[in-house]
Amino acid sequence: MLMPGMRGIRLIAFICAAICALAVPVVAQTPASGSDALVQEQQLVAKWKADRLASLTSDTGWTTLAGLFWLKNGDNSFGSANSNQLRLDNPALAAQAGGFHVHDGKVSFTASKQAGITHDGKPVNSGIALTTDAVSDNPTLLQSGSLTFFAIERAGKLGVRVRDSQSPHRLGFKGLDYFPVDATWVFNARFEPYTNRKLSIVNILGMTEPMPAPGALVFTRDGKEYRLDAVLEEPDATELFVMFADATSGKETYGAGRFVYVPMPKDGMVRLDFNKAYNPPCAFSDFATCPLPPPQNRLMSLRVMAGEKTYAGGQPH
């Protein structure tokens, strides 16, 4: 058998390549950017959902709220008995647990003998000054069995919030429900800054409190432009806080609106991700003091089909 020369070898190789090309189907190379964006968004939102669930159902989560009392100047008796000015019907609390005292905008607590009230694991046998949540992220915590209570301040008004690690809302938590993750609900919103502007934010109890508004987020959906005013929860906040309502509010989503955090502006733009829109604490408890969306943030001509839906356990009563 004669071996082919170099020219023959090249011819055979060419013929084989042509035959192989015909045998193997050609796969069209379509852009994968949209698919990649969705996968990346699903991964980001999955982590966010896990963190939210863990926070909501933790020992300090909103599902543990068991009581909210507003204090008057002077003495405010506290306990499970009917004779108390502040009564919490809970077996973990003594009939006469003690009393809160308010003077000059400050609050203290004096425990009754044998009430079993502790602070940092030690019995409270005398009066103790309470740091409120308006002064510190770590307010003074008092404990009685499964209960933890502490002083809060809202719109200049002092109160006491109670948590119960054995709360029925926590033990019977129904889980969270979401719209499918959709990358089209992520916007590179334009940031329009304000100068020294504050918004009068009303909470669900009718209290009004001013909040700094550094600017508005402007985005376009289906050819129409929308804007949302953002606020700062704290002067040194590292994120912008947005309260909004839309055409799904009271239907697929919580009636009083939803919240979403966004990063600070960069080069005049902000990433606005509605897949991370979530229900306020009031969707889970009667004892929360949720701020409500300002009128200009009620986008009633837009159905935001992204983020958290109405709580499966229903609104608290």
C-alpha cells in the first residue's frame, strides 16, 4: 500500500474536517448575560432571604414581640395582676413585678421583692436607670423567665417593649412567601440629591417623626418614570431606607406597604432591588411601631411584582 505524500495528507485532513463538521450539529452562541444576571440575582436574594428569616425568628426577632406599653410621668406599676397600670397577662411575669418611673425624660425601673427580675443574669433588687433604644443600639434589658423588656422612645414618647422567646407568633410562625426572583425588577436608579430636607414620617400609631431625606431614587419601568424618596434611619447610616406602597398593597402584599434598603449612591446612581422588598414588623405583630410610606412614595399605578408577599399567617389582630 502506498503512503500518501504531504499534499495527500493535507487533502485527507481537509475532507475529514468537513465530514466532522457535517456530523456535529452547530450550536448557536446566544448572549448569556440575561441568564447570568438572573442566576446571580437568585443567589444574592437567596442569601438575603435566609438572613431575613433567621433575624425575624431569632430571640430578638419581630415574631417575639409580646407587649407594648406607653409610660406617663411618675410611677407606672407593672405586672400580670389586673391592679397594675401596665398589665401583661403572661405566666412568666410576677403579679407585681415592679414599676417604671419617668422623670425629666428619663426612665428607671424598681423591681418588687421576689419578682424574679434580672439584669445581665443578676437579680434586680433596687432601682436601675434604663437606657432607651433611642440612646443606644443596646438598651438596658430586664428579664423575667422567657420575657425580656426594655425602654423605647418614639417621637419623644417613652414606652416599654416586651419580647417573649416563647411567643405563639414565633412558635407558630407560618414562613415567608415571595414573588419569583426577577432581574427586571433591579434598577440602576438615578439619585437626585436634596439639600437639608426632612420628611415628616407618620407611624402606624399616628405618631409623627422627622427623618432626614438625602435624595430621591428615579427609575423607569415600561417606559414610565417613577421616583421614591429615601431617608436615613440614623445620621451615620451606611444604607438608604425606602418605604413604599404600590398597586399590590392590600392584595398580594401587605396593605401598609413594604420596605427596602439600598446602598449609598455611587457616581450618582443607586442599585434598587425590589426582589429584596420586605414586610414591615407590623405584618407580624400588633406591638410594632412601623413607619408608613410618605404620600409621594405610594406608586399606585405600578404593580411591583417582586419581593415579599403578605404574611401567610395573616395580619395580627
